[in-house]
Amino acid sequence: MERARLDLGAHASVTWRVSDADLASAIGVGMSDVFPGVLATARMIALMEVAASRVMQPLLAEGELSVGVTVDVSHSAATPPGATVRAKARFLRQEGKMYVFEVWAEDDGGEIGRGVHKRAIVSSERLEIRALRRCSALYETT
């Protein structure tokens, strides 16, 4: 069975209100990790990934999902807590099994980030089994 194709320019978005949990200051893992109280780059990228995954929804069969493979994004402006962010993705092309997207995000002040993101379609069960096997092997050798 051949998979359906995405139309060039197919797009989707996600809108998110920035909470304290989304701030760079919330992602430190130690007492010496100090980051600013603005939207974390990691959260901005996550929102971009969600937008791209929404574009791919029509392609997925039962038991499949899309996963992020590469991200090349710049974060160009800070967003304060309470602001609304809109992340958007537009399908550019397919490179073998990779789906390539232009992604960007903006808040009420304008653009805050932009870049390119690639995703692939995988079996969710197979992905989880491989992850468990990989880490189980690591734990058995230590």
C-alpha cells in the first residue's frame, strides 16, 4: 500500500499561552543552572514540532506517529510569561523518508524564531521496543 502524499505548502499551527513551566528558568537541573524568565528555546521548538506533526496527521496509519529527526532553528526574540505564542509549520518537500518543514513562531510582538525541521513516520510500538532494548542493554553492561 502506497502512502498518501502531502501537498506542497500544507500547513498547520498551534497556539500556546506561556506559563511558568514554559520558561527557560524552569528547565535548569541543578542549583547553579540559572536561566532567564522568558520562553525557553526548547519549548518554542516543541511547539514548532507539534505544528509540523499536525500537518502529517493525515498520512498516519493506525499505530504510527511522526517523530522529529532534525531541528535547525534560531530563537531571535524573548517572550514573557503570559504572552501567546503561535508556532507554524509549512511542508516544503520530502527527502526519502524525511518530511521537511519550514517552521516559525511569533508572539504579539512579531517573529521569535524560524528554521527547518525534519520528521519521519514510524511505528510507535517498534520505536518504544527499540528504545527499551537499547537502554536495557546499556544497564546490563554497567
